[in-house]
Amino acid sequence: MAKIKNNSFTLIETVIFMVIMAIVLTPFALLVATVMEKNSHPLAWLTATALAEHEMERVAMQRYSAINCEAPAAFGAPFTAYSYQVLADYVNPGDLNTSVGQPSLCVSPGGTITDYKKVQVKVTHAVAGTVTVTSLAANDW
């Protein structure tokens, strides 16, 4: 009788292969999880930037005299994870980066009134951090 040659793997060889693959693939699985977590941040940052620009457009539509600080507030659904704050202060016409009001960037009733206001919209998210959009409002009488 001719002996049949069996070229298949034994159970022990298969188990050893599976253990080795598990050991080798575990770091790669952790790497993929880390990369996916890091890649979620740009979406949150882009959303925060778009929300900040939207709020700046809303503020820019107001009359010059109505542009003032707004207390921190949350956005409505589906952006409840984001909050925003509007800061405004009169600035020196010769140096638009120099505030002539309170250092907190809030228009103060007793401060020096100029024809220019520095307006900042800050949008905050736990993952994205804070995104700030800055603009200048001019009183064109």
C-alpha cells in the first residue's frame, strides 16, 4: 500500500500561528485606533471654525452701536458640544491692535469711544480647543 502524504497543518501549528499573529497585529490595531482618534480632531476644528465665522457674520450685520460683548453661550442642536463668546472693544485709530477700553476686550460705558471696534468671536470645543475669529467694525455714521 502506498502511503498517503498529508501536507495540511496540524492543530498545534494553526494555534501557534494564531498566537503569533495576535501578538504581531495588536500594536498595529492600537496604532490604527490612535490614528483614527487623532483624525477626528480636524473635523471638530473645522466645525468650530465654521461656527465662529457664522457668528462673526451675525455680529457684523448689527449696527455699530449694538456690537458689544456677549456672555458665553452654547450653540443649539446639533452643535451643543460647542460654545461661543463675542468680545468687543474700542481700539485706537492709529493702532488697531491697541485697546482703549478694558483689557478684557469688552466695551465699557466709561471707556474712550472711537470709531473702531475690535471684535472677536471665540468658539470652544472640548476636543478642538478654542478657535478665535477677529475682525474690525467701523462706525460709518
